[in-house]
Amino acid sequence: MEILMPLLKDKFESIESKFKAEKLKYFIENIYERDHKPSYYVFHKTVDWIVEELKSYGIQAKKVEVPADGKTIIGDWKSPLAWDAFDLKLKDLQSDEVIADYQKVSTHMVMGAGPTPKEGLKGSAVYLKSPNDFDKIDVRDKFIITEFIPSTIKKAASEQGALGFLFYGPLEDFQGDLVRWVNSWADDSGLWSMTEDDTVIPAVSLSPNTIKGYIKKLKNNEDVSFELKLDTKFYEGTLPLVEAFIPGKEKDEVFFTGHLFEQGANDNASGCATMMEIARIFSESQPKRGMRFLFTSELYGTVPYSFLNLDIMNRSKIGLNIDSTCEVGRQTGKMDLILNPDTNPSYVNLLLKEILIDIGKEDEFSFNKFLLDDNMITDTQINIPCALVGVCSFNWHTSADTLDIIDWDLFNKTTILCATWAEVAVNGGEEEALRMQSSVDKHLTHLKEKFDQKEIPLHFSNFKEEYFHELSQQYRESVNQLYPVNKTEKLTYEEKGPLRNHFGPPSFGLIRPSERCGSGMWGGPGLQVLWNTNGKRSKDRIMAYTFFTTNHNKAQTQPTINNLYKQNYLSDSLTNSSLLIELKRIGIKPNDMIIVHGSMKQLGRPVHGGPETIITALLEAVGPEGTLIIPTFVHHEKPTDLRTKPSRLGLISETFRKWPGVIRSNNPTHCVSAIGKRAVEVIEGHEKTTQLGIDSPLHKAAKLGAKILHLGTNFSSCSLIHVAEVIAEVPFLHIGYPGYEGDADYIDSTGTQRSFTSKQQPADSQGFKKLMNIEEVKNIITECNIADASSILIDAKELLDQAVKFIKNNPFDILCENPKCPVCTKSREVKQN
């Protein structure tokens, strides 16, 4: 392996030759110019600029908007309420001096501060030493001065007539003249942005020295009074994001994310500037793997984007969260690199380490344990292992975080490092895979030595070997994404464990602080438990794996698991929430038209609420502008009354037939039911055509862009393939199951008596599974497990085209191989004759 040692240094030098420092400077200056005064209308301007700039390099880029209405909930995250800031002036009425001016120092503006009347507010000030002292002072018509962020007493202060708050946020002792930017102003101090539930009240962030000066005056009984004019507004709006994409030669992708919309040059104009320079470098030639970039708004953007695009994110095998890249970390004095956790093992961390070793810069960077940011995409629900570049510096969230503090040498070097990482992840092949495998082997040896020295409680010891085996396999599988250099094995255990009921890392914002068991918006024991939960691990195994990754023992983890069950974050049954997550993952989107063939039994788990829950989740997945279609075929009886005749296709189908608003097509045997925007268009006219022929409901749905969802079923239940038989004009269309031939009298959905005759008889479908082995069909199938059910999503028109092509060339190959099947046996006789 020694011959491979220069490989990464060569790549670093190659990227360095393509890197343009002047472009990086241009990018950060333009982002900072817009974002250093955060407001939602400004956010849209920033996003519009980035989109157009990326397009100028030939990169696919678009604005994506997610709710900012203060009430939409995705996962358990409630969206922020859009807010704009225009001006702030705070005047000391004793000295007539303006001590806070938003136009000069934007960090005076607390993000989410309420407005004053146009003429402003005037009043004296009162000092509040602690939230516990609030009931001891009179705050009516007064400004409240504090040495802490007073979010938890906002509501009480507003109710008692306070004018607003003047305070300083946490800073170092030597930062007495700086102003902390406060962007967490929800009433619950464990949460973040303002929502419709939070108290609106004016607030100003001042420097510690300024606040302490006024406290001293108040203690000396001196008059302290102010005039505050604050111009802000709240409204239901949208939070804009940028999605950019460089297509690769292969379908796999690499994901890059960083956040916008903070006031600092380092945090976070720098990370997004680095991403833009990486995108520019790689736009010059088509990469091997696709590159997807998300310029987001931390978790308020990344959670909804991920939820709405799980099918797209499934293409990404590895990711890099580029946060802050032009200033060293507060704790380490080096550029911080935050490790991807072993809840989702990958070579992602090791690649950064190997590059730094090769270029001789490992002493300038510091690897630190996991902390949560937009690297949340490593959540096993999203499943993109992700390292994080850059975290809190000394100037983080302060008035000092301007273009003047940029360490340009560090900024350039970190950007080139990230781009070199991208070069391997995006274009890597066999050489790079061998290099990373060597690194993985060394890493696993080191881990095993530490693991063997670890004192493991008896109740976890049974899981030790399986945990390390699973960990090793996942590391090696990640290397195989570069090039298949490893043989991997399947898991040796088969279990059923709890399912997650909310999407993404939890905010815990929907439950009271006292019920969070130490977990919060940015982590805690609940996060690790949830990330070790995948439905295939028992509760005991989850506790053991959490111990192996965090050292939390059973006494710590058991109450966390119990509380997650109590608060409905975990359950043993399939719920509407957990099902909706999986429907998103497989690729169902709002406005879709979906044909569903489903089996309750194959889900392998109880469904909380029964088939109604499944239908509710399907309807939520396609949304009010979508259309849901489910065959509700019936047994051939005379006369059939379609108004009351039950479906013969199982519980999901029959429940859907009776669902309010569902309409049923007019066919005595192969009727189809639908609800949604285009239901009538799909269903009408079935009485004028054949059961599953030209312009039957399923054929029309395919032509309208429908997708087919096999929920625990396969192509043996895919009725659209019967349409392909008709189009391909197979010679055995007249052969059907006994009892289905001849005329059929029936009563349609309006109560009208009808008669139906068809020479086309949809027959046996067991042979349709053969189509799943055709390469062209494999390429258009999306597969994933929904609960315990192997499930498939496929574009109906593409499947129809491929099925017609196959059947035309091999009409008898679509028949099943069962010698006892009367229909297929008789159909083969046509060939012989």
C-alpha cells in the first residue's frame, strides 16, 4: 500500500491549481453583504444571487422554498415565523446618546424582536438580576435590563406591561465591548426561532460593558431611561434555500451542505463561499458521481428539505457539511473538523485525515467528537454519513464577525482541503478505494483494541461481537461505494424493534421541557437512541449499541427509551407518521398520482389505526393536489352492484373503496377506485372500454404520469401489465379464468343497469414477476422496506413501455411456470397450434 501514499497529495496540488482565491473572496463578500442584516426578505435576495451566480458557471441551480409560517410541523420541528427587520435605534435619554443603531451594528437587533409603535417607546429601566426575582419588581412601562437572555420571562413581562428587554448574551471576559447576536428568542429557552406560539416583545442586545454600566447606575439610584424605536414585522412567508446540482456519469451522488442567513463573515458566509468555489471548480468537467449542494438555514431548512426529498437524498452515499472555514475554533485554536458518528459508519472522517497526513498539515486541524448541525443528514433515516467542517470561533455570533477577521490563508487552505475531499468522494475509483480500505483497516484495528479494553456490563456483552461485526461491515461497504474492493456479509441477527414516529433529529419542541429527559434541540441521550433505532434492532440491542457509541449505561438509556415511547417518538406498531416517512423515502411526492397494490399482511407489523392509517398516510403523501388510485376488483357475479360490492383485493383496497370522496369506475369485474384532483379524469369512461385495455383507468393513469407503489407486493399483482398484453396484442387475450367469460350485467355507481361484453380477458399474472429481472426494468425501480415489507415504486408509463417491448418479442414468456395453472397452460396451447 505504500506506493499509494502520494496519491492524495497529488490530488490536493491538482485542486490547488484550479482554486481561485479571488473567486472565494468574491463569493464571501457578496454573501456577507446581504446576510449580515438577517431578515427573510434579505434571505430571498441572497438565495436569488447564489442561484444566478451558480447558473453562470453552467451549474443547475434553483430556489427551493419551505414554510416559514410559524405553524407547519415537519418531524417535530415547527417552522419559524417569517420576520423582517428594518431599523433599530436606542437612545439614552439622560445623555441623549444613541447607544444602539442597527445600521451601524446589526447584532443589536435580536432576531425575532417585536416592533415598537412608529413614534417609539420611552420609559425608565429596572434591573432584573435573575428570572427568579421577576415577581419582586414592578416592570409596567419599564425597560427590563438583564445579564442573561430573558426569553423564558417574555410572556410574563408582556402580560405585566413591560416595554421590552435590554440585555447581553454570553461572551468571553475579554469581549466586553462586543455585541452578541441573539437568534434564539423563542419563549422556551430550549428552542430557537419564533413561531406563532411565542411572545412578541421589543428587545435589544447590548455589550456587556454597556449593560454593566447601566446596572451600576441603577444600583446608585441614578435615573436610567431610554427611547426605543424598533421597526420589524412578522408574517407567514417562506424560507428560501438553494439546491444546486452537477450531474455525474453515474447515478450515485455526493452531498454538500452549509447554511446561510447568519450575520457573520465566518458564520456563515465562509462555508457557503467554500461550497460555491467547490461547485465552480467541479463545473469545468463532468464528474463521475453527481454533486448535490444545499445552501440551507441550518435545521429549519435541512429538516424540511430532507423530508420532501428523501428519494433524491437516497442517491447520496456520503456528505460534507461545510459550516465555517475562515477562523480557528474557540476551544482548539485550530480549524475544527467534527467527526461523523459511528451510528452511521463511513470512511468520511478517515479521508479528511489521510489528506491532511499526505500534505503534512494534520497539526493545523483538530478532529473533535460529533455535535449536531446540518451534518444531521447522517441521521440513519436520511443515511448520508457526514463530517462537519468548522464550528464556533471566538467571534461566533458577535459584532466582531466581519470580513476584517478573516484568516485568508486558513480560508483558502480549508477550501482546498474540502475540494480535495470532494475530488476523492466524487471521482474516486479503485486506487482511492484501496487507499481508504487501508485506512479503514487500521482504524478498525485501533477501535478493536480500545473495544477489547473497555469494561462492558454483562447485560451488553452478548451484543459486543455483533456490534463490532456490523460496524466493520458498514465501514467496508462505504469504501465499496468508491470501488468494490471488499466482500461484505449480511447481518447475523434478525429482530424486530421499535420504529421512529418523527422524521429527523428531534427538536423535542412539541413536549414540555420537564418531559424531555435531558434531550434537547441540539442533542442529548435521545438523539443517540433514535439514531441507533432502525426497526431491526431490539430495545436491548439499541441500549447496547448506544453504550458502545456513547458510554451511556442501561440506567441512563432505559429511562430515555421509556420516555421516547411515552412521548410517541418510538412505537412497536406502524403509525401514520412512520409510514409517511417511508413513503417519502421511496419517492412519493406532493401532487403525485399513485396506483397502489398493497398487502397489510406483508407489512409484518401491527398498524396503529389499521388500514385507515395506511390510506391516510398515502393521501398525506400525495397531498390535496395529488391523486390516489387503488384497484377494487370484484368477483364475477350476476348482477354485480358496484355501489356495494366489496373489493376482492384485500383490506386496504376494500377500506379505500368505502373512503369518503372515493369514486369507482364502471366495470363489472375490474373496477378501479380513485380520489383526488384527477380522479374523475382517470375513472370516467371505463364502461366504454375493456377491463384492462386501451384507455382503461390504469392505462389513462400511466399516460398521465402515474407512479405504481407495490406496498409489500410485487409485479405478480401489477394490473398495468395486463394493459401491456393488450397493447402488445398477445394471441391469448381471449383466454381467461373460468366464469369470467361472456356477458356481464351489473349496476353501476349511479344505480344504472348496464351490460358488458369483452373478448379480452385479463388472466393470470404470476409470470409478471419475470419483468423484474430485466435490466431495463431494474434501472427504473426504486426499492426499499416499508416496515418489514419489501416495496417498489416505479413510473407507470416507463414500466408499460418496457413491458410492451418485452411481451411483443416474447409473448409466451410472460406466462407463469405453474403446470397446474389452467389459464397459462391453455394459453401455451395457442402457441403450439
